[in-house]
Amino acid sequence: PTTSQASIPNYSSPKNNQSTFTMSSNQVPALAKPAPSFKGTAVVGGEFKEISLADYKGKYLVLFFYPLDFTFV
């Protein structure tokens, strides 16, 4: 039987102690494609604000997602 690694990220640690992360091509972000609808809480101007994709209709948008960088630990 054939197994698929499509949903399993591949982590490796080269000799220079820098980690790398690779994903299969079906998990790569779709550049220049419409994003799926979303809602969430963001930090805007130093304050928490509810945002959605609809708030940015007709504008270019870069989705920046680093949840561990913004934890209160």
C-alpha cells in the first residue's frame, strides 16, 4: 500500500543547528489566490480588535500568523 506524507510536515536540523521546515506542494500558501473567509482577534494599534477577511475586501492583504510570538507566557 502507498502512504501519503501530504499532511505531515518534515522537520530537519542541519549541522549548523538551524532548523528547516518543508511542506508538500498541496500545503503551500496559494499566493495571489482568494483567501478563505475568517474571523479572529488581532492586535491593531496596540489594542485587541475583532477582524475578518471582509474588513479588507478590495485591498491587498498579507496574513501574518505567529501565535507563539504573541502568547503571554
